[in-house]
Amino acid sequence: METNYHFEIIAKAIQFINSRQTEQPSLDEMANHVHLSKFHFQRVFRKWVGISPKDYLQYITLEKAKEALRKGQSTIETAFDVGLTGNNRLHDLFLKIEACTPGEFKKRGENVTFYTGTISTPFGDAFLIETQKGISSISFDQENIKKMKSEYTKAQFINELSKNGILVQNYFNNWKMPSTPICLDLVGTPFQIQVWKALLHIPSSNLLAYQDVAQMINNPKAIRAVGTAIGKNPIAYLIPCHRVIQNNGNMGNYHWGTERKIAINSFENIKLSE
């Protein structure tokens, strides 16, 4: 009975959010529409949909913005058409979800070159994307490369490692830090980049809790937001999100599987603490 009741509530909420997307309804407005407190509504929505009502609204807003930009609309026209207050809000939305600016998305990668390659690691094949600025993605599946090629249809993709990719490959071959720094091309919100930079300061074979990272960025109450930013880390291993665990000592989630996270930390503990 309760299951059917919750399904009806979520169906009604999704219909309301979709129909009012351009008005950018608040959490209070969504909750009031289904006659729940905002705290109860948020819990039920997240349980059924997997994300918060705010995140759901942002995702459908982004999809409408992408559709408008593909049709040639300007960024300012697009921002207002999807219910945002201006270019800055649209810019932040794209950075948060797409890791690019609206202008970059609209150009579809015109005059941009991406280098892609596969690197063998003790933890499985790693798939790398590099721009002229540096490495923008390392992952343990090919989804990021597929996504980039589908979105940046006018970009040039060269299937070979460039200078930074070669440095990463050499590091995995000999486990010695290169004399030349490995450059990264980080695109994200200011908060995300702050968290990712903090992760770079965690020494190998050391583990910290999410609250420790929050302390590192002088924002001790932002534990949940820190966890979300860590989950969005675009550069596996080099930005060592695998070194962040739960406060109770459990490994916690990892985008590429808890088993791989355990393997990476075990390997570092043996190999890099010698």
C-alpha cells in the first residue's frame, strides 16, 4: 500500500517538475504540490529516483538548454528560455554536469583537438583524454571518450598519447615521479576544483575520511558536498579520490567499483610505502 502511495506521489512530482521546469520551482513548491514536508518529500524522491528533486530539475533544464544551443540559439537566449536568470547560471549548470561551458558545447569542439589513448595499469586499462592544456579525463571505462565524441562532433580526435599521457604511461611503467610535471585540464565548479586540488595533497598509501577533506578546504560542514565533488572527479588515480574512505573505516563507494578501490589502496600500501 505504501509502495503504491509513494509511486503516485513521485509520478505526480515528476509531472509537476517537468511542466514547471521553466519556472524553476523551489523544493518547497514541489513538496507542497504533493502535500508533503520538504524533508519527507526529498527523502522519498531520492529513494525512488536516485537523485534529489533539485538535481532532477537541473538535469532536465540542462537537456533543454543543450537542445536550444544545438539549434543555434545564443547562450543568453537559452538561459532565459529554460528559466535561468542569465548567462552565469547557465554557465554554472554546464560546468556542474557537463564539465564544459555553454559556449564550448555550442561550438561542438570546433578547432579543438583531443588526444585519446589506453594505458595499462595494475588495476585494469585506463582510458585517457588530453587537450592542449593537459589531461582532462582518466577513467577505467570508455564512457567518457564515447561521450566526448558524441558531444564534440566537430573536434578532432587523435588516437595516440600526447606529452602528458606519455608521462602518465611512464609513471605506471616505473612508478617514479616524472621530472616534468603532469599538466591537468580541470573543468568544474569552483567548489569541485577546490576539493580535487585538496585530494592532490593526500600522500600515497594514506587514507582520509570525507570530513578530513572538508577540513582541508576549511569547510567542515560540507561533508556531503565534498562527497559529491569527489564522486565527480574526472581524473582517476592522478587525483586520488580512492584515498578517501568513510569515517567508520569502510572503503565506501567508488565510481569504478569498490573492489578496484581496495586493490588500488592495497597496491599503494605495498608498492609505494617501501
